[in-house]
Amino acid sequence: MTHPSIHIQIAPTAVPSTPSWLGEVAVLAHVFNQFGLQKAIEERVRFARARMGDYEVIDFVVMLIGYAVSGERTLQAFSERLLPFAEPFMALFGRANLPHPNLPHPATLSRFLAALDQAPVEALRTLFQKDLVARSAFASPPGGVWDRQGQHWTVVDVDGTKQAARQRALPQTPELPAPHRRFDQVCAPAYLGRKRGEVARTRTTILQAHTHQWLGTFGGAGNGDYRGELRRARAVIESYASALSLPLSHVLTRLDGLYGNAAPLADLLASGGPGVIVRGKDYHLLDLPAVSARLQLPPDQQTRHPESGTSRALYDCPHIALTPTGPVVRMLVAARQVADASPSIGTLRNGTVYEQFFTTVAPNAFTPADVLDLYLHRGSFETVLADEDQEQDPDRWVSHTPCGQEFWQIIAQWIWNLRLEFGQHLSATSMRLTDFAYSQIGEPVQAGEPVQADEPVQAGEPVQAGELVQAGEPVQAGEPVQADEPVQADEPVSYGPPQWARRSYTKGFAGADFSLQADGTLLCPADHPLYPQERRPERAGSLRVLYAARIVHCRACPLRAQCQENGTTTIKPRRVSAVFWPLASTASPPDKLAADESLPSRLVLWGDWERCHLRRRWVHLLHTQTVLFAFGPVPHVEGVQVPQQEMQTRAQRAHWRLSWKERLARNARPLTAPPLEVTLHGLPVTFAQVFRFDVVTAA
């Protein structure tokens, strides 16, 4: 029983509560209007189709903005929650014609996304990328890492994330028609990892690692086109660096092992591309004479991870050509002892696991331990993806078409970046500087100290790649190598053009008919690639590379009878070998630094901003403060008469016959509509001044 002074009563009239996220939508609408973003979307993101009613692209963009901010799980739930506030919501963006303002129905929005083509998606992506650099809420440059020579670098992460979809097992018999799958266009069978499902879609994302702003997203069915998406990511990075006047050579791109071989790295590094740190997967490079000889010497550094306790011996191998034609990179080999017979990362040789890392940074800028720490720091990218999944979940299925899904994901990334900008202006924080040295550096191994190995190698016994020997002990590996003498193992080796075998007696395609590509592959006369499978050192320093096609290409090839001696009877793909002869090298010895190089002398410093605080404080404030919506009286303008509806021709009744201006005007809010006043509580005056809000004066 309540206290006598308390009276509780019920009113049968329904009065829905204001959604907590509607205030944030009001801020976004104001910013989009003040900085010309809404007008740019109306003028540049254009798409016309039937069955869109009176709605235009901007109406659907407004709905997706509200959906991204709301956090509602489905479009249907978002539409139901917003329906009582349809008029003020659409009025914030100057939309919804009177006297019956309506929201686009979720089914109408779904049909719009399903019909989208690539042109409006790319137009929206361009506006998103321009807005990213139009205003700077952070310092200039926006964070970075300073190497041991004091030079500044900007780190950008490129990686993919997957979204799996479940599909029922359906019977397939001659009596039944072929099943229709909703995800056929947007998904395909793929590697799923720990995700549950039968098909998946891969989304390649680009993140500025210091401000945690998204630079772009590119999606694809199944495992996606990772090389094509990497080339598009490079174009985005070039545009971002140019807009901020950053030298492209000092933009450091971090990649995982998916990109750790010659073909994608050749795409990224071609024509003066950005720098790179990537985990390698071309373990046959360990058999190169330069690398094998380097592994017999003491490591450059010994590191120990402070949390996992993993110890690694780091070997620095500069000027390693991934293919005879390049690219040339600096390769780090990390060796560690393990008891597991099948390590998940690296290759196991004689009880030692070898990991590869490729980079383009100079040894005097980042030591081997610095490069390892920079790569392992990629783990922070996974936390950003986890935050994005928790706060916005852009990978949820909004559309079952590639363009519709990507249209939604661009808007979601745009909202993420704006929240970071709003949070920085709400509670400005300065850039954090951190000593980036993370791994514990052990004592360097001296030339006279024995290097631990699982099995000692006797003098006069040929040395295999991956085996360690005792320093100071002569090793017969073609030539005797003394541990106390400098070994010219790091000197780059340049090769001439490939030498092909003579045409066979069958008069089929010879090796010279296969053109060598910039990424190290061959292109056959039928325009199918041949990939390098084996590299064998031969006499006089020459190198034989064996290329092989894929059997799925050869089986259906119309030129197979002319290409392979046994025609269609063989079960093997076409193979081609080429011999590369070394050219005279003029490189300086690796144990002497160039004149413009110096030894590392400074700390590696990492500058960034807090990842979560800015966004979450902004969202918490807007979702807990009062937002007031008040419609004023209908303005009366003398001398202005509401024009009568003009008679339309049959051609004008078809939506595509209307001009773009006429299409936008159909659902625009008229000038005679009652004015809407929105009051947002809790935001400071400095925030209002930056984004040109009016401030309520105290009575």
C-alpha cells in the first residue's frame, strides 16, 4: 500500500516516450545541413527507379542514419519506434510533405536497397571520404609513430571481417525446381573460421590507427577479391595522405598474413606506394642462400613477450626479392622453440618455428624488435572491430544485394567518424604519447657464443635452411663460411630476364608464349595465371622458378590440346619453368651503413587518442539528456498563395520523366509548414560554437 500522499492514476490515452537517440539525430541533421552534406547527397547521390513513391535517395539515407544511431536490431523495430515521431524526425532534414507526413515503409526501403547499382554507392563513398578530411577535430598531423631517427609515420590498418549467414538444407530432386536463396547475390561459400553458417560475406575495412577513424570499406561475396580490394584500399590511402599533406612513403600499412606473398605486395608497393608491415607466408624464401646463410649467424635481437612469455630470436634480412622481378623488401625471421608438433602460425623445421615478416622500413628507423612490436600491435584493430559490432553492428543484414549492403555500411562508418568528432569537441583530449617498446630485449648473442640448436651441425656437412650452427665453426654450404668473417648474405641479388626452354617437338606453346607479370606470375595465351610453385638454386648463382596453372582453368580451356602434349588425357595442369641469371651487383656491403644512415638513437613513440572514451561519453550524454520538440504556429506570409496543383501529362506521371529538382520537391517540407524548435540539454557552449548551434539564454 502506497503512502496516503501518493496518488497513482492511469490515462487511457497513449503518449509514446521520446526515443533516447532522437537528440543525436537532431545534432546529425543540423551538422549535415550546416556543412552542406545533405545538399551534396541530394545533388550527387542520384538514383531513379519505379515503385519508390514520392521518396528520393535522401529520404532513404535519412532512415539509414536514424537506424545506425538508434541501435535497434531490425528495420521493422526501428520503424515502429520512430512512427509516432515521424513528422519531427523527417522535418529535421527538411523532408516529409504535409498534410500527411509518412516514413518510408521498411519494405520500400528494402526495395530501394535491392535495386541500387554501383554508381550511387561510389558517389556516397566519395562524399564520405571528402568529409573525413574536411574538418579536423584532432591535432595535425592526426597522431602517428615517431621512429628512432625522429621521423613521423602514420599507421593505417587494412583487414577483413566476415559475416556468416545460415541456410537450410533443402532437397534437390528432378521433381522440384531449383531452390531460391535470398543470399545468393551477397554471399558465397567461404572460410568461416569460428562463425556459424553455410555462406559468408567478407568486408575489407581501412582504419586510421591513431584517431580510430574509418577510411573506407569494400565488401565481396565469399572470401572477397582480396587483391582487388587491397588496390582500392591503396587508392583511399593515397587520397587521405594527399589531403593531409602526408608523404605517402611515410604512411605505414599493416596487413595480416592473407597479403603476405609477392602478388598483393607488388600491387601495394608499385609506383612508389605506401610503406608496409605484413606477416609473410612465402616460407620457401627460407631456402634462399642469403637467408640460409643469415640464419647460421647469431640473431640480431632476442625478444621476450612480457605477457605470453614467448621468446623469439630475430634475424634481419634486408634486400630480399620475393620474386626474381621483385618486389624487394626487408624480411625479418623470428625463430622460437615450441613443443607443439603443428604450430598454427609459421613453419616448423627441426623443432624450431620460423615466422616471416616483410616490411619496407629502414633498419636505422625501426629495429627488428620494433617491427615485431608494430605488427603485433595490430591486435588493437580487433578491439575496434569488436566495438563497432557492439555499438552499430554494420555487418547485420540490411540488404540481400551487394550494393545495398555496402551503401548501409558506408553510412555506418560515417556515423562512427562523426561520433568521434563530436566526442572530441565535447570533451577535448590531447594526444597520448607512449614509449612503444613492448617486448623485452634480451642480451645479444656474441660471435663467440654458441647458438642453441636442436642438433649440432658438423663441419663439412651441408647446411639446410632452418638449422642453427655454433658460431665459429666452419660450415660447408657450397663455400666455407667463417663466423668471424662478414658474410655477404644481405647483399641484394638482381636477376636478368627469364630464359625459357626451347619449343617441344609437339609444336605447342613454349615458355616464351607465357608473359611475365609484375606480381611474379605468368599469363598464359588463354589469359589464365600461372603461379610460382618452386624456386631451385642452380649453377653459377642462377635460379630456376617452376610455375603451374590451376587444373580448373586447364580443364575448360579451348587451347588445352595445343598447350599440353597429352591434351585432355592428362590430369595435371600446365607447368612452365624459367631460369633467371644474376646480374652484376654494385650494392655496398651490408655491414656498412650508407652515408645518410645512422644508428638508432631515439625511442619509438606512439601518439594516439582514446579509443572508447570519446564515443561513449558522447552517446551516453545525448541518450540521457532531455530533448524537447515544439511545433510553432503556421506562419502567415502575405501575398503568398498556395499554388494549385498543375495538370500533369502522362509522361510526367512516370517518375523517371521528372527532373531531379522536381523529384526532390515531391517530398520536401513546404515553406508553409509549422516551424519546429528543438532544444538539446547538456551540451557545452564551446560545442555549440563549433557546430553553429544557437544557445538558449538564461531567463
